[in-house]
Amino acid sequence: MNKMQRITTIAIVALSILGIWSSVTHSQDEGSRRRSPDDRKPRQNLSTQTPHAEMGAEERLVRDVYARLMRYQSAAVKELSKKDKKEANPQDYLTFELRAIHTGAIGEVYNKPVVELITPRDGEVLTITPNHLSKAKSSDPPHASYTAEWTTSVKRNESADSLGNEKKPAVSIGEDPTRPITARTIAEMFARGGERFASVTAYTSYQVTARLNGKQRTYRALVLYHASPGKLGSYQTEEERSAKLASVEILDNVTSEMNTVLKDESPYARSPWEKYSKSTLYLAVIRTIKETKEAGKALVPADAPIGYLPGDDVTPNDKDSQMLRPEDCPPVTVSITVSGVANADKSTIGGLVVLNSDGNNALRQQITVEQAQPTSYAGNVTLTRSSTNVKIFTASSGGSEITFNGTDNKFPNSSLPKSLYVQGAGFSSSMRDITLQVASDGDSPATDQATFTVVWADQPTVVFSGQVSADDDKRSNYINHTVAGWDQLGLQTYTDRFGWGDEAAAVVHPSNFSYPNFEIRLERDYEFHDWIGNVTSTIDQATFNTAIPPGNDTSFPQYRDDTPSQNGTIYDLDAPGLERPTSPQGEIRRTRNNFKAFAVLCNGNLVNCSADFTTGANVPSGALIRSSQVRLYFVRFSMQQIASPSGSSWGIINPPDVTGDNQAAYGTTRLTWNLQ
């Protein structure tokens, strides 16, 4: 049995006896017959069914259009199954059973109620949606698939005609407008339809049982023949076939789009589409359709089997194989790029962002999903992330967040390149622990990737007593700054002042942070007021910067340990206090200080990270980004010159002459001399 005969036999059996979709589609796609749960008739009995030759042209037309819809819907199911990587169930396929098919002159049914021949569109109905696929930038004929789903149609009001036309026409001669819709006859429907039905000469009525997803509905439908199309099954050219189909109108209120299917001559969309559209079979189907059109022949021959679609009987030849030479079909490549990072370094160095937290307005870093090559690639490029520690947005600020739901993050190649922006949403536990990947469609996709690091530091801690941390690599510089030559913190004499030694520290994430031309460090901002005596005079004073970073009191590099890779912690040593001038015995000097300690990421590509930014002037935007929460703390004390009659020997007033003086702790202090 040849291929054309096999399709004919199966289609006739499926529609004339069982009406269940079987190998009308699957014999062509898979070489085997998939049987639905309702298709229980033994295969050896197929030869006993109604032969093709005994079927009238009108019945063949009706069975053919429903068979082709089943094939188109099957194509949609299979493509979805491939996409979701989930095996389709037999109930996913739409099937029809057609019975009681009768053809006659239209006068036979003039006096019959419309509802006896055409079931109204209410209750459970099938919504059919056509889909046509073509290769991008191609003049190739489209391939078709049709999706089907049950929906509920609201029962029409009494002003509606039997076809669901809500616009009530004028009452025709001889029609009683008081008659309910259920009592209207075919003649009345024709009268209300005006010119639409004026040329109808014949009809075919039939009963349909539709099954899908475990539901079924049996209903009536009608085909009308306008004027005299001649013998429906007799034509040679595409022009002749189109003229005959133009005289046919299907009135099926339960299954939509039947007239669309009637005139659709597309081959069905084989799955997976991306693989098929690059195959020799695809080229053979397109070539055959074009050759048939050029020859003026009908795409669906008059003797084609029921359910036939263009391309069913096509076999690739050498010409088709030659079209797939490697130089003609280069492999697909995809690419993702990171702004400011060389393409060769996008995985080994990767991108870098600061966690967007605590109102720090951390900058986003731009990435670009490049257009896949060759540009003729008609599929999608999908972006994925390995961690939710980054979010992706459509703009450098504001914009919409990309959700990784399989739709938002999938971009048609024709829409690329596309710039997106990476924002830190959670800190990294190690360098480059976040991967952004792009991939083409298919089971063996082309891929490319870039890595990202999100940096952040814990809220700094500050200690005001004890010893300098042993792993603070600036410990020796601190010791050299004390008169005692030790590593003790707290109130004491330094080489240039009397001050309160403290050490700020913050744990960095990732603990092994190291990135070319960038460093993370602790900065400090302050407000203070220094006094002589009891409001005798002001030595100096300052206010907090209006915005941080930068800080207005950042330590010089010799007192900062900016290398977290040693133990994951960065340090900052300080000794806020007062100079020790030569003054009369008994002179009192007081200092009141509030501090903000915080970490910053310094972009060495924009600024000199070791520079002093205490004024905040000429610091490029994005050069310093706050990378931790802010720690508020204060230092306050009063000292007195004790040498007689004058000198520079200063000591703490103990007990303090101002209540609450001589303290350092978290929080803030008043800046007045008496702390009031």
C-alpha cells in the first residue's frame, strides 16, 4: 500500500465509522498509528469499511475539512509537547465523529426549524485558533497548526438569529417577529439573511460528535452550496478548485473557524519546528508547493485522500540535500556581553555590582543579549540566571524587571540585540558565583555565558578599648603613632594629639573579594564641635556631608586595611581627639564627635582610590558606592593642661566636670560643651 492510499483508508475509517483521530496525522509523522482510548476497533477490520469510491463529493468535502482540522490541531499538540518536554495524552487530540450525512436541494428543508439542522452556539463550544509559521525573512509558504480549547458561550438573547448574529435585521415579508428563535425555519433564516443566502441551491446536513480533553459534545451542522458549483470533486487547476470552494459555506456554531480550515491549503507544521524548518524535508515541501503553483496545478488534487495536506507525499531529493551544505547553513552561535568587560574576560573576571540595599542606589551594570548568528536564525535566544542574587531590568534605573518565566526572558532573534541591566539582589558567597547564560532553541542549543559578583559588607563594628586586631595589617602603623608604643585602644597620648583610639571593622562578602582596579574599604563621615573651657571659645566645628559617600573624615591608607582576601575583614584605625598646644595651667579643652562608619566600593577606573575625598569635590558619579549599612557612634571627652605655669601636659578631667563626659559608644552625642 502506498502512502497516499494509506492516508485515504485511515481517514475514511476514522471519520465514517469511528470519527476518532488516529494515524491521519501520526502515520506521516512517526510511521506508527497512535490509537485513542475510544479507537478500539481491531486494525484487521479496517478493510471492511466504506470504500473511498462509494462516497459522494459532498460527503467527502465534509469529512475532509474535519479531518484536516484534526491534523492541524494534532500539529499544535505535538509542538507544545516538544516545547514542554512532556508526552501528550490521547485526550489532548481533537477528534470528530460524523454521522447522518445527507445532501439535497435546499427546498427540502425550507420549512424545517433551524435548530434541527444547526445547533446554536451556547454552552460548551470549541474555540479554534489558527497559527501559521514561516521562516524569518523568507517568502516560503507558511505551515499551519490550529489550537483547540473548550470555552463556554453565553446563551444568545431572543433577538439573535440562529447563527449568533446579535444585530437584529429588519423583519422580512411574511415573517412573524413574535415567533421565538427556536421555532424559526430555514426559510425565515434565509429571509432575515438577505443577499447572503439568496444564491443557495443545495445543502448537506450532518451530525458531529467532537471530543477533546475528556469532554465531548454531539450537535448538528450544515453546509450550504451557493449557485451551482458543478461537480465538487472535478477540477484540474488551483483556480478551478478555489472557485468551487468559494461557493461552499459551513454553518458550524459549535466548532469555530471551519470555513477558514476549508480554504487553508498550508502544510501542517511538523515538530519540533526549529529542527524541521532546517531539514531537507522542509525544503522538499516548500519546493514541491512552489513547483505545483508554477505549473498552475491544484495544491490539493481532486483525487487526494480525505485529510490530505500539501507536502504529505513529498520525498527529499538530491537538490534538497545540496541546499543544506555547511557553508549554506552555518551553526548558530549566541553571545552575551558585559559593559566595561572585555569579551575574553566575561567569565574569568565577570561583571561586578554592589548589593542594592539600605537606600544606597547601587548602580546597575549593562549586559547585552546579542543577536544570534547567522542573522537568518528564526528562533529565540533565552536568558537564564543561576541565582536570584541578581535581578535583571530593562533600564539603567527604573524600568521593568525581567521575570524568568520562560516568556519574559525569551527573545526572538529578530528583536536582538537587547540591552539589559543587572542589579545586585543578594551578596555573593564567592567571586563569580553567579552565571548569566544565553541559549538558542532546541535540544542541543548554542550557549554563551558571563559571570557576576555581588559585593556587600556587614554593618561595621567599632571597638573603643582593648588591643588592635592581630590580623589588621596596619597595626604596626598604629603602634608607631602612640607615645607609649603599644597596640592599646582607648584614651591616650599620640604623637600629634590626645585622642581616643578606636578600630572599625566590617566583614566583606564575598570574603575573597578581589577585582581588578576596584577595592572595598571603610570610610567615615563626621560632625563635631571642639571647645575651650565653658563656652569660652570654639576651636573648630563641622557638619556631616549632605550625602555619602564620600566621607569627610576618611582615614589615610596607612591606617586602613583594605584587603579582605586575608580573612574576609577590612579595618579602619582612628584616634579622634585634640591637639596638645602649649597653654596656661588649668585650661580645659573639650571635643564632641558624631561619626558614620560605612564601606564603599571604589572604582579605580574612574578615580584614584587612595585619594583623599574629604571635600567630595570632583568625584565622578559611580566612583564610590556605599556597600554596607551605616554605623553611628560618638566620642566625647574633656582634657586639662596640668603643667605650671603653662605647658603641653594634658590629661583627662577625671572625674569629669560635665555629667556623661569621657565616653565613646554607638549612637550620637550632643555637640554642646556641657552635653545639654
